[in-house]
Amino acid sequence: MRDIFFQPWIGKKYQESRLLILSESAYSWDANGKTWDPGRSHPKRSLCHWIKHLEKRTYFSSMSKALCGAERPTTEQALRAWSECAYTIYVPKTVGIGARTRPSSEQWQEARLEFLRLIEKMRPQPLKIVVTGFDMWNRHMPGCTGPHLDDFRQSYKLSNGNLVWCLAIPHPANTRQGFRWKEIGDRIRQFRAAKFQASA
């Protein structure tokens, strides 16, 4: 997967679940008088950093609550839950400086093409993807060329005919409406347990 920019973080038990967690984008930041860009290993580095700081309100603390089914998961509980998943970022490379920077139209288009290449190349390929954020969901849906069950469950058809099913959930850092971690955690567990059409 050397031509894929962000290298997915692969949990030790990913092969058992083949569940991929997908976040939207990554941004650059200023520190010590220098601008730092997210590198290829950013999915792993950010997950490993923030899982040790679950007391802070971040994407990873909210997702850890949902995955663990606990309001205050410990680092050990979060590590166990994330070890059953793979994790990566949809928009390749930085979207600009600062957390509020939004991807451009060109970046969304590039992301759609690169993400399809990524899931084609992952070994083993994911069977299910949790898409965290409705803006990203609406942008990536044109890539979902397989069957659609409803507005929140759709599938990619891969070149070998296999289907990769996707579930849309709200963005975990949604501060306006809040992130109902218990309800969303139940939805993720139901999605993981569901039996879907495997090929088309």
C-alpha cells in the first residue's frame, strides 16, 4: 500500500472483525514556531496518543465510549476495543492549518478515488466500515456502487465482486448536537453482528 498516503492503523484482532473505522480528515498544526503536517503514520500516531488522554474531549474519546459501551473507559478498555478494528483517515494529506479547516472539492474527489484503492489493497480487505460523519458520508456515497439498504447502510462493490458494507454515524466531535455515544455504540454493535450480502 505504498502509494496510499495515510497508512491505516491495524489492530491485533482486526482479522477477526475486519471492521474499519473511518474518520474524515487531518490538519496541520503550529508548534514551536513551525508548521507540522500529518505524515503517513498519522492514523496510528494520533490514535496511540489520544487513547492515553481519554479525559480530553476528542474524536477518540467519544469513539472509545461508543466502542467500549462505557462513559469513562480506561486506557486498557479503549486499547482492547480499538484492537478489534482498523482505523484510517478518508481525505489524503492535510486539509490545511487548524481543526476547523474543511476539505476542498478537489480533496473530496481525490479522497473518493484513493479510498477505493485503499480498501481494494487492504489485506484482509474490510468487510464493514463505520463512516464517522455525515458530511463525509454524503461525499463518499457516490463510490458506494453496491447494494443500498437505506440512507445509512450502503456498500462498495470491489473489483472481485465482494461487498464492503458501510454504516454512517454522526461525527464524534459534534459539539452542536452532541454525540450520543450509548445509542451509537449500540448501532455499531448491531452493524458488526449483522449478516449482509457478501458479493454481487
